[in-house]
Amino acid sequence: MQHDEKDNTDPYRDYKPEIIEYDPEVDDSDEYLERDRLLDKKDELKDVITELKDKNRGTRKVRR
């Protein structure tokens, strides 16, 4: 197989990547908003559960 001189050069040397921003109108999705909402709710519930466990435990010690 013979290689031409122009095959030896980097084909991407002139490539300039463009920055693509997320746009729900174009991408037709708002999943990221739902995910953020669910993660916030999860954090709230973890705090409530921790508080209830501490309250329920009272003065008892936990052995592990």
C-alpha cells in the first residue's frame, strides 16, 4: 500500500470544535430538571429519616 504525502498529515489540524449548549426547546426534553428535583427531594427525606431515627433511638447506644 502506498501512502500519498497528504495522507501523512493530520486530517483534524484545522478542526475547531464548536460549543454546544443544552436547549430544552431543541432537545425536546427537560429530564435534567426532573432529576434535580428528585435529588433535592431525596436530600430532604434523608434529613427527615435521620432526625426520626435519632429521636426514636433516644439515649440508647448503637453497637456495631
